[in-house]
Amino acid sequence: MKLLLLTVLLSPFIIIGLMLLASNHRTTLVRHYNHWKLQFLRAEERLCGGHLISAARFALSWCVPVLYATLFIVLVTIFFRHTYHKVPDPHPVLYTALLAALAVTFILAVFKPPIYHSPLHPHVWRHDNLIFFPSECATCGFQRPPRSRHCRYCGHCMVLYDHHCIWLNNCVGLGNYQWFYSFLLMNVIDMTYGLVIVGAVLYDEWQGWHRLESCKVEMALCFLLASFDVLVIWFTHVQYVLVRDGMTTTELTKWELIHDLVHSKTLYELNGVYFEYLADEDVFVSVNQRDNTIRHVNRNSLKQVTDIKDIVNIYDLGSLKRNFRERLYTEPFQ
């Protein structure tokens, strides 16, 4: 039991440490990773014909969801075995309802895919020629509408694509936003409520640092619940900001590039068409990352964009409520 508690206790530190290590040595790690990945893929193709890689990818894709489910079961088990009987006024029906709701939303968020794009679907959004341009999906072979993207993990173009969530091993997009948001919300509610209950027990049981043995389980639970609670609250806040601003996680990355161009004073506009100025070559190119063609335009006729507020996000409907309802409205794609 002590080994299990120690493992669970150290897991947040291990995850955070690996993330910090990767961020500090990103360039070196990527270079070495790509080198050894290429060598391994060549050897595996010769020896196993690619079957080993397919099996490994399948296993790795489920590692994080299985880890989450395992931590969830471990924490609940520890609570009911060691702490529940210490709760002064327990509410078993409420506990069961909250845990069941979290389990159900997790299962639905994992197994309910978003809507796959089809050429038969209506064109709900238009290209803004700033972060979305007319293009064809190289894998699916048809025109890719704005706000969609092909997921290389799931193998489909998703409508109103947000991101591929490693915690769920599933894409988040139109058709399963409701389950993703419900899953985040239930995590916040369960983690916060659990922290309050265990914290109250710890407060009642506390007898000083010299008597830690009597409440070490509650201390470990409080630490873990607080750590995960902060994490899921941050995730939920990020999604709240994205919905409020009328953008997705993928679109946020594109907008960050536009922000960089504005700050570097290299973004110009002419009649709703945007250009990037390459100072080293003294030429203009499209802001479309897939198009590096030099644009022969008169610089004097262009307007320099000096403030990001001068750019209108046409996908923002103007309010949190409208943007949120848009992500739940799937009727045109049924």
C-alpha cells in the first residue's frame, strides 16, 4: 500500500519534470528523436513489414487514457478504504452520482467521435484568407472547408476541429464538444468537492507534524486532488477563453502567428487580402503558410497592420453564448 501511495504521489512530479526537460532541450531532443525514429522505421519495415509499428502506436495511443482511468480508480479506492469512514456527515448518494457522472462523461468523450467531413456537407463557414485558405486534403482527396482539419491519428477530416486530446485518445470537434466540456466540468466538480471533503477530514485529524502517521493518507489525497484540480481548472479556463473569443485550439496557433507578424510590423493588407513582408528579401508573400509565391504588389498601396484589433475574426459570433451554441449545433451536418 505504501508503494502504491508513493507511486501515485510522485506521478505529478514525474510528468511535470519530463515536460520541463522536453521544453528546455526541445531542439536537441527533436533532432535525435527524428534520427533514431528513421533508423528504427527502416529496420522495422524490413523485419516486420510495419506490423510492429502499428501495434506500438495503438498501445501508446491508449496509455494516457488508461493512466487517467487507473489514477481515478486508485484515488476513489483509497478514499473509500481509508478516509470515507472518517467523514463526519457522508452523502453516499451524492458521491456515487458525481463519480458515475464523471465516469459516463469520460467514456462518452473517449468513444464518441466528432463529425467527419463529407463533400455532401453544407458550407457553413467561409474562408477568411488569413488563417484559412481554399485547399484540398492530401489524404481524403476533397476540398477542405474552413475550420476543419485532417487528424493524422484518427485518419479523418473533422468538422470544426479543435484538437486531438491525448487524455481521451479522441479528436475534439463538432459532434462531441458537449461530452468534452462535460468531462472537463465533471473533473473540476469532483476534484474540488473531493478536496473539500478530504481537507475537512485532514483538518479534524490533524495533531501536528509529529503525528503525521495518523493522517498521511489524507495528506497524500489532498496533495493529489489539489494538483489535478489546478490542472483541470487551467484546461477548462483555456477552453472558456477559446469559446469566448470564437476560436479553437488549432485556430489559436494560427492566430499566434498573425500576432507575431503584427508585432514584427511585417503584416500588410490590401482590400481584405493579407501579405507578409520579408525584409531580408524585400518581397511580399501570402500569409498562407502553404503558399510561398512572391506577390508583386505596390508597397505604397498596402496598409500596414499595426494593431491586432484592426483584424476582425469572422468566426467570432460576438458573445460567449453564441459561440458555445455554435459548437453544439450539428443539424446541418446530420
